[in-house]
Amino acid sequence: MQTHPPVHTVVGACPHDCPDTCSLLTTVQDGRAIKVQGNPAHAMTDGVLCTKVSRYTERTYHPERILQPLKRVGPKGSGQFEPVTWDAALDDIATRLKRIAADDPQAILPYSYAGTMGLVQGESIAARFFHQLGASLLDRTICASAGAEALTYTLGAKVGMRVGQFAQSKLILIWGSNSIGSNLHFWRMAQEAKRQGAKLVCIDPRKSETADKCHTHIALKPGTDAALALALMHECIVHNWLDQDYLDRYTVGWDALRARALQWPPQRAAEVCGVPVEQIIELARDWGTTRPAAIRLNYGMQRVRGGGNAVRAIACLPALTGAWRHPAGGLLLASSGHFPVRRAALQRPDLLGDRRPRMVNMSTIGEALLAPASPAFGPQIQAVVVYNSNPVAVAPQSGQVVQGFAREDLFTVVLEHFQTDTADYADYILPATTQLEHWDIHTSYGHTDVLLNRPAIAPVGQARTNTAIFRALAQRMGYHDPCFQEDDEALCRSAIGAPQDFDILLAQGFFSLDLPDVPFAQGGFPTPSGKCEFFSQRLADMGLDGLPDHVPNYEVAQAHGRYPLAMISPPARNFLNSSFVNLQSLRDIEAEPVLEMHPHDAAARGIANGAVVRVFNDRGTYVCKARVNDRARLGVVNGLGIWWRKLGLNGTNVNELTSQKLTDLGRAPVFYDCLVEVALDGA
Ligand SMILES: Nc1nc2c(c(=O)[nH]1)N[C@H]1C(S)=C(S)[C@@H](COP(=O)(O)OP(=O)(O)OC[C@H]3O[C@@H](n4cnc5c(=O)[nH]c(N)nc54)[C@H](O)[C@@H]3O)O[C@H]1N2
Ligand SMILES: Nc1nc2c(c(=O)[nH]1)N[C@H]1C(S)=C(S)[C@@H](COP(=O)(O)OP(=O)(O)OC[C@H]3O[C@@H](n4cnc5c(=O)[nH]c(N)nc54)[C@H](O)[C@@H]3O)O[C@H]1N2
Ligand code: SF4
Ligand SMILES: [Mo]
């Protein structure tokens, strides 16, 4: 055992699903964490954390934290539990899982996402466990898979500009991203660029905090981004703002894309997007004539039916003008593809042997839990093991998700810090450690550094790491492969790169990947052709459109339709998805669940600022407070997410309204492709 002085600091990493992956410094006094701060030695973090994670000690020592295993005693969903010992809980869980698996292990489903982004407390021992078991596989699509696939078919992988380079750009399109709210450390680069004379353009239906601070805000209708991108191409073609040499050498399918883009004069796009044509013409001129020009694309714009095509269209733009030739030009959606993560070593898919379990899409968990056995679906789901996620709050069309989790015959285990909306439906809640209490390795989707998270304190109460819980279950299931004994430090060592990288992490806490500053100046894209693929033969081979196009939303508002308002539900700044909603100090800032409405849309319904309103469609009803202001554009309402249902005004949240339809690429949810009507509550 290492001995520490009474007050010392420990270097860690923020575990949250956020592109910034900050380096944390935790101050520990007599074994208790007293402060969590940003690490000034890590360039990207620069000593600054967001408000949420500055409150990490409040979250860790929260009086409602689950500190012992709990067993359900009341009806499903009633939230009544009694404490049990770890042995009793694990023995019973293993017995129940064995009984189901004896019939068909695919009746068991793991459900997890990015509650922690750590490679070790995410999918390591857990993945090994479910692979050995032969459980159903989970298609992890809830956030980013439309954009990720789109990027893969266009640029070859989740790769792009180095984030630090944005500080030198002269034009930055902040596209489908509320950087101040959800990518704070990128915003520093944008501000630096602004100080040096760059123009910032925000492309977002919502007048976000970020839009407030940009020179121009293009408030297009949700789901119309591809139309805008095609019109920008149109203008680049007709004004000859093209880099013909770059097109000739480093792209595939230019003639075909050119023909398609010529069908999108600005006037057509202006009508589809619902923005003034002058704005499109000006944006095109800026994009076509400014060097270096860069796009910070983010996932907010791909949560609609055509999200994949839209990302493809936008990802083509830098190649048209040769923006990639400059270090501060190009595009960044996600940097995750740069990291040499050793996924197979961590997750051991080989433990499946010859078995090929079915894949269940996490984005349609409601439908899946309600599906009977059938030849197409396979066995009915009889058990779900949830970790690092809160599906009852975050998955679309909660009405069905709740109905599914409420099945009395479904056996549900939830590994959690808190009694979330999902944990309310558990048969067992198992107390998990937080980031201050375990080892982990972190990559990032917004920068290109690898970070080590060291435990700062001992586990609180009886909490155990996710890995320890799955190790203990594996032992009870009779799994004797030595891979189930591997400890967390060994897992950290094998998670990424070469084993000696872990020694660097132990010594320094983090390191930067060694990458070129101008990755695609001369092509070199990780696509099959090595070029930027405007036309994708792989998509065409699947019977899909090989070129990007504007694919309209499933739910497009009609003037006299039953549901005339489009609703988007981007994050509230002080929550992280549904995490932190139960922290009083942060909930006080967000005040209450809100729906932002344009003054005309509110007036037409007799709704005043602060009124309690019913937001509804055929899928359900959500009650919240109207915030009437210019953050909402005409015809679009913004239901800021993602409240815990049980902390809302009528026991629902915004996902009561969203649908389980899926995107064009990547099988992802369409949270921002959703029509509603709004009325005064009680009216
Ligand atoms: N504070 C905070 N930070 C977060 C999160 C959080 O919950 N809270 N969540 C984290 C996670 S999991 C993720 S994936 C990222 C998400 O962060 P982003 O990838 O930035 O995505 P969103 O926040 O969903 O949406 C960003 C912006 O896109 C806008 N938008 C919505 N529909 C459209 C559209 O059709 N077109 C365009 N152009 N814009 C549109 C929204 O109004 C919003 O302002 O942030 C991470 N960071
Ligand atoms: N309407 C609407 N819905 C959305 C979105 C939206 O914009 N609008 N955004 C979507 C997006 S982008 C995403 S990524 C999903 C996110 O959905 P989730 O991945 O479910 O994210 P969270 O809501 O933060 O829930 C994570 C849970 O993991 C738990 N957790 C954290 N660390 C650990 C750990 O180490 N061990 C264990 N066992 N548990 C841990 C936390 O306590 C928390 O309850 O939501 C999606 N849902
Ligand atoms: S949530 Fe994002 S900004 Fe906040 S501390 Fe974590 S990585 Fe940094
Ligand atoms: Mo996400």
C-alpha cells in the first residue's frame, strides 16, 4: 500500500460523455475528496472544469448515493427496496441468469452506454462476461452512430482536424453544436480565433448560448442541414471557389456530386431550411473565399431521419475548397478514430466461439422489451443488466420503455450510483464506484490525448467497481478463463497502444498522440480509395444512394396539421444527459423542466412566459414550464433535456414525445425529428 500525506492531490480524468475529456486534480484530505479541479498542466483542460464536474464531490458524497446492494420489495417501478448482502445479491443474480441461459442466453441483454467513457469501467470485464455467456449483443447507437457511419463512408473513420488548430482559423462554422454548453474547451479555441479576427458562424435552429456569441446565426429548421450544405456547394461551383487540383487528386465522385449540387440553388435551400436566401449566399461566399476555413460539426444535427446524409454532405465541403491543405482548415466531428484502442483484447469477442448472438438496438429498447418471441426477433428478452446508462430517462418514446421495464416477468439488474428512473424498475440495484474510486483509461472524441484516471479515495460504502461486480458474477457462473481474474491495473495496461504507454501514464497522467498537423493535405484518407469519398461505392453496394442528399425529416410540420410544431431537445447546460439532475445545486440553476417557445407561437396559444404547459403528440404528454423567448425559432420548440422523469412536473420527461424511428445511416434515434402541439395545462 502506498501511504499518502494527510492532504494530497491525485490526477484523474473526467469520465463523462463529453468531447473535452478534462484532466482532473482531486484534493484528498484524510481519505476524503474535498475538491475536484481542472488540471492546469493539461493543455486542453487549462485548469478549467465545467460547473457540473466542479461539483463532483457533492455527487460522490451525495446523501442519496446507493451504498449497499438493494433488492426490490414492492411492485415493479414503485422504487421500494431493502438492503441485502453482496453475497446474497450476486448468488441470486447468477442463479437467475443461469436458469434463463440454460434455455437461450440470448434472452439476456446487457444495456450500457457512456455513463463512464472509461475503457476499463466501460466494456472490458462486462463485455467478456456477456460474450462468455452468449447474451444478445447491444447495438450502441443512442448518440453518435449516424454521424460516425457517415464520416466513415466519407473520410474513412472518425478523424479530422486537430482541435488546437481551430485557434488559427479565419472562419469557423459551428454546426449543430452548442459549444459553450457541451464542448466548453473547444470554445476557448474559437474565442482565440475570434480575437485574431476570425468570423464565427453558428448553424443551429436554437439561438443557443453559443449563437449569442457568434457573428452570424443561421437558424435553420431541424433536419435541413444537407440542403444548406448542397447550396454551399452550388455557390462554390458557380463562382469557381473550387480547388480543382485537390478535387482531381484526392476525391472520388466529383462529377456526380457536382451534378447533384447544381440542383440546389440558394433559393431552393432557403425555402427548405426556412432562412433568408441572403444568409446562404453570404455563408457560401465566406466559405468559398476565406482561408483557412474550418467546421466544428457536432452530433446535434444528426439526430434526425437524414442525419447520416447531412453529415456526409457537410464532410464533403472542406475537400471542395481544399480547406484540408491548411492545419487550421478542414472539419472535426470526432477524433475517436485516431486512438489505438485494443478493443479485442479488452472485450474478448473470441469468447463467443462459434456463437453469433442476435443484435438488439439500444435505441429501440422499448419495442425490444415488448416484443414477443418470433422467428425474426428470436427469444423474448427475459433479463436486462444495465450499467453506465439510464434508459428509462434517455431512450426515445419512454411510454414504451417504461412499459417494457415494468414487465413483472422481466429480471432487471442495475449497476448505479443513484436510484435513477431506470433503477426504480430494478430487481437488484448494485452500488457502483464513481470516478474518484477506481482506475481507468480515457481517450477522447474531442481531442487526441490519452488520460489515466487514478483512484483518489477508497470506494464509498460498499460500492464496487463495474469490473469487480462482473468478475464476481463470472466466478459464480463458473467461468474459469483467466481473463476474468485480470485486475484493473492490468486492464489499463492492455487497453491502448503498447504496454509501456501505461508506464508513461503512470509517470505523467496523460500524453498526446503523435499525429501530423495537416493530416489530409495530400489526401491520405482512411477510406478504401485513400480519397475523400463524395461517392461511396460501399453505400451503393448496399443499395443506398452513393451520394449525399437532403433526406427530409419523418415528421415535417404542416400549417394546419394536428402537430404543427417541431420539437428538438438538446441538453440543458448544467446536466449531462440525465446525470447531475439529482444534484440540488445544479437543479437550482436549471430551475425546472422548460420548453422554449417563440413569442408568436406562444401568443397564438395564449401562453405566457412561465406558464405550465402540456406538450403532446400521439406518443404521450410532457408537462413543463414555457419559457417564451427568442431562443426558439418560429415553428420550433426546444424541450431542454434530460430531466429525471420522477423529478419532472407530471412524472415524465421530453422522451415521452420522441419516436423510435431510426436514422438513414447508423440505426440511430431521431430525437430532434419530432412533431408536437403545446397547450396551457388544464386548457
Ligand atoms: N452540458 C452538457 N454537455 C454535454 C452533454 C449534456 O447533456 N450537457 N451531452 C454530451 C453528449 S452525450 C453529447 S453526444 C454531446 C452533444 O453535444 P452536441 O454534439 O453539440 O449535440 P447537441 O447538444 O445534441 O446539439 C447541439 C446543437 O445542435 C442543435 N440542433 C438540433 N437539431 C439540429 C439540426 O437539425 N441542425 C442543426 N444544425 N443543429 C441542430 C441544438 O439546438 C443544439 O444547440 O454533448 C456532450 N456534452
Ligand atoms: N430527448 C433526448 N434524449 C437524448 C438525448 C437528447 O439530446 N435528447 N441525447 C442522447 C445522447 S447523445 C446520449 S449519449 C444518451 C445518454 O444516455 P446515458 O448514456 O444513459 O447517459 P446518462 O443519462 O448520463 O446516464 C448514465 C448513467 O450511468 C451512471 N454511471 C456513471 N458512471 C458509472 C459507473 O462507473 N458505473 C456505473 N455502474 N454507472 C455509472 C450514472 O450515474 C448515470 O445514471 O441520451 C440520449 N437521449
Ligand atoms: S463534463 Fe466535459 S467540460 Fe465538464 S469536466 Fe468533464 S470533460 Fe470537462
Ligand atoms: Mo451523446
